[in-house]
Amino acid sequence: SGRAVLRNPPSGRALVGAIVAAMVDLPPLVGIPTEVEGIELREELGRGHRSVVYRGRRGDEVYAVKLLRLGDTQNPTDALLGFRREAATLALIAHPGLPRIWSVGEHEGRPYLIMEHLDGEDLGSVLARGRLPEDEVVRIGVTLSGVLAAASRHGLVHRDIKPGNIVVERDGRVRLV
């Protein structure tokens, strides 16, 4: 039924922790705005530890909109500062292996990034079709190491590198999201 029954209900901090833990598993669009900066949020593209990314559309343009997740177990002030620091740093890194940042802001108390939408598929989907040739694996590895080196020079650590966060675009470019 989707409802959890607690035999020994927690109180105080434990209760807050239980509520926060339950919020993490809410359906993707619960509590999420349907629009940010005139961009209609259409569907969830992916989620990480601290954020959820949605495909959005404004007119004929498609964007990726990253929102800080509600229900994170860390201090909300620290989460907000970390998200803003990440946004500012990402905006400064000019690397072809990262999506461009178009806008940073806050909507109804929730921080967001509006980024370039990447036209491609994640590496996990590519690998599900079969093994890649060795030269393609090397090309992907070299690209990703360049992206990670650029991020590291700016003090960023990705923390969620996995095939689902690597996009192979239709033109063959490899991007880390």
C-alpha cells in the first residue's frame, strides 16, 4: 500500500530522520514545481544523492533542470550552500565534456540549475547493447579523465560516476552529468 507501519514510533530527532527517509522515496514529481523560469518540467531524467534532474521545455528549446532534493538528511543550510557552490563552480568550468549552465536560482525556496540538455543516451544503455571497441573505450576514458581533472582543479568532486551519468551524444561526444 506504500504506507509504513512503525511498531515503536520514533520521537525527536529519530522522528525527523524517519520522516526525511520516507520523503526520499516519494514519487518523482511530488512537491516539485511544474515550471521554473518559464520552463515546463516534463519528466525526470535522473537523480543523484542530493538532486533530481528533469527535462524541461520553453517554446522550442529543451533544457535540463536540476533541483535540490527535499528530504536530504544533511543540514538544509549546508545542502543549499553546497548546491550553490557547485552551481557557481560548474558555471566557471569551460569543458566540452560538461553541460553548459544557463541559469542558477531559487524557485519557491528550492535551488535549481538550468543546464544544456544533452541529446544522446547514457553509457549504461549503450553498454547494454554489447561491448564497445577498445578504441571507443579509450576515447571515453580520456574524455572523462579530462572532465574530472578540470573539475578537480576547481575543487569539485563528482561523487556519483556511473554509466548512467555519462552521456554519449548522437554526434559521439561524451559528457559527464
